[in-house]
Amino acid sequence: MYNHHILYLTILILCLFNFIASATPNCPVEADPTTILSCVAIDAVGLVQATKGNIRGFCTMAERFMECLKTKTRGCFGEDFVRGSLSELIELSQKCCVNKEEKVNEECPFITKPNCFSLTDMAKTSMGTEILIKDLKIGDQVLAIDYNDQIVSTEIISFLHYENNSQTFFYTFTTETGHHISLTSDHLIFIGNGTYIQARYVNPKLHNLYVIGNNGHLQSSSIRSIDVQLKQGYATPITQYGTLIVNNVSSSCYSSIYHHNLGHMAMAPLRLVHHAKQIFGIVNKNEIPKNGIHWYPKALNNFLHMLGPLANIFTTTMGQI
Ligand SMILES: *[C@@H]1O[C@H](CO)[C@@H](O)[C@H](O)[C@H]1NC(C)=O
Ligand SMILES: *[C@@H]1O[C@H](CO)[C@@H](O)[C@H](O)[C@H]1NC(C)=O
Ligand SMILES: *[C@@H]1O[C@H](CO)[C@@H](O)[C@H](O)[C@H]1NC(C)=O
């Protein structure tokens, strides 16, 4: 039961982070933030069943949970976003929530582990110089893109994952402009108009990447080739905007998740902690990233996987990490 309490808290925090800050006068969450809690509380039984492998009970629960959340967040600023995630949830639970005899649909998505940038690719500092991903540290000022797809200077606030000793497969994209970027298969990349998709779904016939052109502005470029390469070392630095310019190409910082915005919302607590550290002047700029996955995304992933198939709606990790 201890774990479930933490889970409720996590969901609650994620919800409140998004809604409290942006609530409008008609938003019931603003009047009483505990309204969200009632959604989470109604289905404790279903949740416990789910962790014991009762997928059916769980699927009913997921549906009710989402319905409740939808009702309670009516009139809130984040409503459209919640709705967007809900239609996705319904579609995916159709694939993942199946009868006991049936096998889970092939399209019910899963993939093994969190994935990242190559350590040998370059970020760009706010001074315009290049810095290896390997050498980035918390507190470094780097270029990224903001919520309006404009280039901004921002700060590295954390590393979600860092490994300098392991090898992994990367998709290396080469654009017509001659830029190249390597990302693991689940990593989200920017394809314009506020949209990010996982590297493995990029289709050169349909998608363009966005690069910093000679005039210093973002420009779209078609993709010349995609190669799969085995490389040593990977890292997931995250910035205030959840994006990063790597080898002059715009990318998300997030992977193993379907929606950039959802990843960004889920990492809000890390931004808050970093902000608090800034206020108290305790950001350690000399801290070298250690190998391993940050405890927070790891805990979030593992709590999600306690829910069984619901986890697959948000993340492409196959289970506990
Ligand atoms: C990985 O990083 C550690 C600590 O920073 C360092 O001691 C080690 O030599 C690095 N290994 C590789 C293969 O670069
Ligand atoms: C960008 O996305 C918005 C909302 O998703 C859409 O309405 C608009 O048509 C898109 N613009 C382009 C140029 O694709
Ligand atoms: C990024 O663009 C700048 C300016 O065009 C160029 O000097 C630099 O080599 C590029 N960096 C990479 C890693 O492609």
C-alpha cells in the first residue's frame, strides 16, 4: 500500500503542476485542488487489482480515472491538453486492454530502455561555441528552442541518464544541408510546428528536420539519409525548455515517451528543484554527471509500470528500469 500512496502523490503532483499555475475562474481545481484527489481515490481497488495482474479490472479503472479527470478539469486551462492525452489513451487502451485469451496487439507499443543523445555530438553554448554532450554540466548555458519554436539560450538543469561505458544503437540522420544528429530509436526529435516524434518513426518522405542555417535562424531541411550506428556512450541532458540544439539540429531532450509535452510536464519537479537550488545558490556547476539513470524518471517509470498497460500509453519502456 505504501507504493500506492506514492503513486497517488505522483499523479496528483503532475496534475496540480499543470493546472494550478494555469487555472481559470471556472476551473474546479483552482477552487479546490483536492477535487483531483477524488478521481485518484475512487479506484484504489482497481489499482491494487491491476498490480496483481487483473488487466481487465485495471482497464475499467483507467477509463473511469480518465473520465473523472476530464470532468474535474473542465474549464481549466490545461483542459485541451488533458483531452488530447485522453483520446490517445482511449485509442491505446483499445490496443493494450484485451481479453485474457487474446494476445496484446502488436501495436501496443513497448521498447526496452530509456534512450538518449550520443556523447560525441555537440551542443551549442549561448556564446555560440560548441561543446561535446559528454562535457556538458548542470548549469551550462546552451541553445534550445522555446515553446514557439524559436532559438533561446537556456540552462542544463539535470541529466536523466548518462552512460559513458555502454554501447547502444543510434539512428543517425543526415540532412540535405549536411547536418547530422544521432539519437536512439525512442528519442523525440523536432519536425516543425511544435511537433516532436520518435526517431524510429521519422519518415524522410514526410518529415523535415530543423537546423540552424547560416543566418543563425532555424530552417527546415529534408533528410538525405538515416543510418543505424553502434556508438559508445549516451546522455540525456535536460534544459528548462526540454529541448536542445545538437549538431545544429533541433531536438527534444526526452525519450521513451510519446509526447514531448507530457515528458516536459512530468519533469516539472526537476525544474522546480533546480530553481530552488538557484535561489539558495547551491547549484554545483562542477558536478560531473555519474553513470546511471536519475532516480526521479526511474521512479516515475517504475510507478507507471505498476499500473500495467496504462504505462504503455505514456512510455515505451518495457517495464521496470
Ligand atoms: C567514464 O567516466 C568516468 C568518470 O567520469 C571516467 O573515469 C571513465 O574513464 C570514463 N570512461 C570512458 C570509457 O570514457
Ligand atoms: C501547426 O499546428 C497547428 C495545431 O496543431 C495547426 O492548426 C496548424 O495548421 C499547423 N501549421 C502548419 C503550418 O502545419
Ligand atoms: C554548426 O554550425 C556552425 C555554423 O555554421 C559550424 O561552424 C559548426 O561546425 C556546426 N557544428 C556542427 C557540429 O555541425
